[in-house]
Amino acid sequence: MNQETKRPNPRRQIIGTVVSDKMPKTRVVVAERAFRHPFYGKIIRRRSKFYSHDEHNQAKVGDLVKIAETRRLSNKKRWRLVEILKRAEV
């Protein structure tokens, strides 16, 4: 018999900017997406805020970070910090 190996679904990853680091072990990340309006053709920009878990408090305001979807950690936290892509300039 053949055994099928099931791979877990890849979790969504988003790149965004840290806008708040005031909570311990939590960072607020804003991700912007742009799309073309289906009828009018205008480019529309939308922003989404994500609360992400940062265990070692590494990310600071202005950093460009990559976050990944994870299990629910609190009422609003469902993302975790994967890596810091670019540090904010002081």
C-alpha cells in the first residue's frame, strides 16, 4: 500500500512595517496592499493592522518585518514575527 504523506498547509506570510512597540512581546504591523478597481481601473491602496508576537522584543518602530500566521495567541494576536528584513534608520 502507498502511504500518502500529507504536508501541512503553508502559512500566510506578510511583509509590513512596525508602527507600535509599546506592548510587551507584541508588535503592531501595518501591511499595505494595492489593487486595481475592477470597473474603473484606478489603483486603490488598503492598509491592514496585524498584532504579532515578538518573543524577544527585537523589532522597533519603523522596522520592515516579515510575519507569519500562527495559532491564536490572544484576543487579537494571530501572527508571529519571522524575521526583521530592514532596521529603521535612527
